[in-house]
Amino acid sequence: MTISSLIVECAPEACDAVAAELSARDGVEVHGIDAKQGKVVVTVEADGVDESHRIASDFVSIDTVRGVDLVYANFEDDNLGK
């Protein structure tokens, strides 16, 4: 299993909507919103590194998302390439 922490940057006025869409996705949990700065803090739990990357990369398809910053990733050697 891979667990990653990310900050999703979005338009400040859209933070609540972005957070709602993110939390509806499998493996994604929203932990905080800073609407003033336009940031949503999330974790992603996935079977492997590739799956985690696929999930997080798809965040930019949400309207008003400006970027995604990886903060931390924890993974086991046996799930590399999954």
C-alpha cells in the first residue's frame, strides 16, 4: 500500500467544491481546507506507487484546480510498479 499526502491548489472560492469532489473519489480523504490560500490537504491510499500517481494526477482534471503538490509518500518496496 502507498499512502501519500498532497496539497491541491485551487481557486479560493472553489475550495469547498473541490474538496467535495476529491472526497468522493476512491482512496482520497480530505483533511483540511484553507480557502484563503486556495489549498486543500488530502491523503491518497492506493495499492501501489503507479496507482497513487494516477489518482493524484487526475486531480488537475477538476475545474479550478491549479496544481497538485506531493508533500509526503510512504510505500513498501514490494508495491513499486503496481
